[in-house]
Amino acid sequence: MQANPSNPALPLSIIAPDMREVDQVIARRLQSGVPLIGQVSRYIIAAGGKRLRPALLLLTCGALGFRGEQRFNLAAVVEFIHTATLLHDDVVDDSALRRGNATANEMFGNPASVLVGDFLYSRAFQMMVDAQNMRVMEVLADATNVIAEGEVLQLMNMHNAALDEAGYLQVIRSKTAKLFEASARVGAILAGGTSQVEEICADYGQAIGTAFQVIDDVLDYTGDAAVMGKSLGDDLREGKTTLPLIAAMQRGTDEQRNIIKTAIETGGVAMLDEVVAIVRTTGALDVARLAATQEAQRAVVAAKQLPPGPHTECLIQLAAQLLARQS
């Protein structure tokens, strides 16, 4: 895979006009007679973000030749679902910073964040009805349910130093990758793709979503806080057992394992420097990066089965460039 880290936005430039249409749908559907709903929703959506989930839906539609207006509506739906999860996540994690800005719960309080997240979920389901497509509704409803299960699963595994790689992958494929998977699958459904094409697109989405989360977990120990827009060591503070920590415990000495285990179980950011040193010296980051690379390669294999063209090429490039992300 050949990445172009100097211009990470390049694969998405082909859908820039489509994304502007999606932005218009988002702005229109955020309107509410309750001012606080619009205020909180616009705050978190305007904070930026990569919009990768709606981008996947649009790129998949493009690769399969679908140009209908419904792609804008459903791209906005997946962004609303994602934004709702962010609002709820930040409350659960007691986060103060996201994308370099104060979180919505920091600005408006936890009750407002939870309730506006509920509004975005319900608005997303109203918009799904507009598609008049039961298969689309089935996929997005199932995905939303799996994401909620993943959130609860992650909550159950907080401060669990015994979590293994299989358990970790189960959490991130439910909590993070599922919406990537659903976004790509919905693109295939809109285009009238066969069940085989649906599965190819879903495989692409799951693989790239998994790679995205693994790299995100690596950046928690290597990234620049100013670039990432969040505090380093947040995962450790929240007691999340991520792949870099799992690999470090597998490869480290008994003493190193005990340090990481204690840090996870206590949320010990006071031990962050020690944990980071162990993660780096044991080669755990290389293990995690290799796992992300394998997922990105799986995404490329899936994309290459789609009809050749500029949108398919962008899907391939997106998987490659994901590995070079710094935020």
C-alpha cells in the first residue's frame, strides 16, 4: 500500500461536493423548537472531525454508481448516530477535551449532553424512514443496537487487566467498527448491490473501522496532545485495556506486567510515564501497528473487488493513509 501522508484529505476530495450536500442536510435536520438542542448539536458537529463514516457511505455509493439524493440523507444519519455516541461517551468517560475543544458535557453539563444525544438518535431514526427501505433500516437499527452493546461491554471491562486481544477486538468491532461497517453496507444497499457486494463493502468497513480504532489506541501513547486534541493517557485514566497495553503485558517482565496491571486497575495516570516507557521498550506499539496494518490490508483486498474507478481507488488510498494518521 502506498500512503500519501502529506495530503491525508486527498482520498476524500472526490466527494467534497457530496459532503457539502450532507452538511446542508445536517444543518436543516438539526432544527428544533428547543434552542438548547440546536446549540449543543451544532457545537459538537462544528468541532470538526474526519466525517469518515458518511464518507464511506458516499464513496461506496460512488464506486457502485449510485447517484440518488438519498445518499445525502443517509450519510447525515450515520453522522448523527456517531455524534450521539460521542455525546454519551464523553459523559460516561468524564472527558473534558475532544478534538482540541471542551467537550459538550464540559460546556453544557451532563444532562444536556445525554438528552441531546437521545434527540440525535431519534432524529436519525426519523430520517431513516425517509429512505423507504426496510433493509437500510434493518442495517442501521442493528448497528445502533450493537454499538450500544459495545458501549456496555467496554464499561464492564473497565479496569480489567485480564482482557485479552480477542476481548479487545470484540469491544472495538462493536463499539467503533460497526458504524463503519454499516455505512459501507448501506452504500451497497442504496446501489442495489447483490448480497455478495454487500458483504464485500461490509468487510471493508469493518476492517477500516478496526484499523482506525487500533491506531487511535496507539496514538494514546505516542501522539502529540496538541495535534490529537485530547489528553494523552486518557485510555489509561479511564481504565481501558487497549491493544498496546495487552501486548506490553504479554511481552514484558513480571515487574512490568504488574506496573501496567496496577495502572489499569486503579486508573493510575501517576504511573503514565512508567507505562509509556514499558509500552515502547517491549515493542508493544509495533504489535499494535502490525494489527492495524493487517486490518488495513484486509480493507484493500475488499475494495479491490469493487468495480474499478476513482471512488474505488479512493477507498484503497483511504485504507493506506489511515496508517499514517497523527490525530
